[in-house]
Amino acid sequence: MIEQILTRKNLLQAMNKVQKNHGSAGVDHMPVTKLSELLSIEKKELTEKVRSGEYLPQPILGVEIPKGNGKYRLLGIPTVTDRMLQQAVLQVINARFEFEFSDSSFGFRPNKNLHQAVMKAQGYINDGFQYIVDIDLKTFFDEVDHSYLLQLLYRKIKCRDTMRLIRRWLRCPIQINGQLVKRRKGVPQGSPLSPLLSNIMLQELDRELERHGLRFVRYADDFSIYTKTNANARKIGNAIYKFLKKKLKLSINREKSGIRRPVHFTILGFGFVPTYVKGEKGKYQLVVSDKSWNKLKQKLKIITRKTTPMSFNERIAKLNEVQRGWVNNFRMASIQNKLNELDGWLRNRLRYCIWHHWKKLVRKRKNLIRLGVEQGQAYAWSRSRMGGWAIAQSPILGTTITIERLKKRGYLSLLEIYQKISPQLNEPLYTRPVRTVV
């Protein structure tokens, strides 16, 4: 197997994949752009070291990123050389495990995605399985048992050299704030292999659930089980808790886990509300959760903050990038009305940025005149004691910095992006309006 991994074709594919992802540099500060040079100059030396077992991975760079609830998630960033080799290993071993994975597992798999997971959950709920065992694994990626994971890998990977390489990556120390920390458990988030390794580990959970004939949806370490009665849900929840603790040595976050009804349940940022359509009693429609709306609004606030050092064109480019990604992610939900409201708020934020950028009174007066305001009115507004946010919402900017003028500068509304991305979803799933949770 190691020879398959180290073929020129496989390494080139791995290099292209790593470069396409535009990841950060590791502890050696080597950027992804240098990989081509590395392969052309040091390929033979690198592959010989891997074959002979002399290759030692460099420490992982630990970076903390905010989770949004005041806490932080630790990401592990391997060097680009290690990322390339891990990608090369992934491309060879993935096929050996992929065919065994459950049809109810959707995370980080070819031809599987988040939308399929959400639709399957909605299907279970609308079929009457409305007592949901919602389980959140406590720091899963930090708690994976190396010994058990290596045993699972060895079932399909009999190559000693490949196993040794994977073991060294698992045991590689992590550098946090300049200090090296030993690792005896956990799979660092940020490496190409970590999604596959997590699926291999949790495939044991999938098999246990399938053995009992349960309906479930799993996306990486997020999973939920769907039952028809509260008593059955409690029984299943207790059994799964014991299985995770004893067999996989994983603990559950009790604060975030529990038995939910559809209106109190969220999956991958989506929520559920009753349809209130005649003949559709007990059916639920997809909406976006409050948390997901708040995250989007916070991102847009940062981009459109008047003190953020960006030109107007940079703001628009960044806005369009964030908006496209968010709308594409939540395009299946009923979000048209909320997007329309958010668009109005966002345009006022942009007007506020423009007003703040004009700064001097003379410049404000001249720009208002250029936009068609009479000289006397322009003079009065340029010297107004109203705050910038109040002026941004006033008719003076609403009728001059119009939607058409913003569009000429590249602005795209959320609703417009939604209609372009999902023309077939412009009509709601059910014809009558539903109550929203936002």
C-alpha cells in the first residue's frame, strides 16, 4: 500500500488538493505555494524517508478559534508537507472504508452532504418519529482513543509502513503558545485525515444503532435518533450513553443532550415548525435556527462596521462571499421574508459606512449635491446633528444612495442571491404562511 501512496500521480493529486484548500502554514512557516518546489527538488528524499520509516512528522500548530458561545475550539494545523502526505494516504485508504459506512452517515463523504442529512431528519419527523434523542459528544475530536482507533484501522490496512505513518501523526505533539504538548488521545481538527478517522471511529456507533433497527442521522460527531414515544427515547438514550462510555470511551455533554420535540430541536443550523396546513397535521417545515441567524448577522456587522479598515469595494466583495455561502447552506428553508428584512438593515449599514467615509462637512455637502440633492438641503444635512445611523435610515440617503446605485458598485441582496441559487425553491414547501422561530 505504501507504494500506491508514494506514486508520483497520487502525490501530485494530493499536492493540488492541499494547494486548492489554501490552508495556513504550520510550525515551519512553509506556505502551500512551496509544495511544488518541494516535490520537484526533494521528492526522492522524502519518499525514501517514508519507505524506510525514517520520516518523522513535525509538531502540529495549535490555534484556538472562537465557537460563538464564549468558548474556543482548538484546531491543529500540520505542516504543509504532512498535510500533503496525509492527503495522499487518504486518497488510497478512503475507498477501503467508504463502502462500509452507513447510509445514515453524511459528514465528509463523497456524494453526501448536509442537505441530505437535514432532509432525512425532516422525513423521519414527518413520518411520526417525533421524540428525538439529541446527543452531543463532549470534545469528541480531543477524546478519541488512539489504541482503539488503530485497531479499527488495522482491520483494513495491513501495511506496516502505512500504519506506522498514521500512528506517528496521531501521536505527534501539538504546539500551543510556543510550548509542545504531548498527545496520547484525540484527532486534531484541521488535518486531511481527521474527518475519515472520525467516521471510522463512529462507524461502530452506526453499527450499534443499525443492529437495533433505529432511525438516526449522523453528520461527523453530530447525531440524533428518532423514535415514536418518550419512553422508548429514554430507553435508547440510556443504552447509547453506556455504549459510548464503555466501548468507544467517549463522554456526552449532558447540558446539550436530551430528548427533544421537533419545535425544540435543531440539526446543523436548521429548525422545525408546524405547517398549519389542512390535511397536513403533524408535518413540519424547515426554518433557520435563531443561532444561525445571529451568527450571520454578527458576520455582516463586522464587515459593515464603519471602523473596519476596508474600502467600499472590499466590503462588497466580502459581503457577497459571506452571503453566498450562507444562503447556499440554508437554501432549503423558508427564509424569503427574513432575508428581505435583513437586506433593508444591511443596506442602511452600507449607507452609514459611506456617510462616515465622507467625513468632512464640505465633502458631505458636495457628494449630496452630486447625488441630486438641492444645494440648500445638502448644506443643512451635511451639518445635521443627527447621528450617522439615524441619517443612514433617513430619506436623504435612502433616496440618493439607492439600491440601483449600490448594485452598480457590485452589491447583491440576500434575497437576490437566494433566488439565483435556488430558483426551484422560491416557492415555499407549503403554500400557507407558517409561524417562524426567528
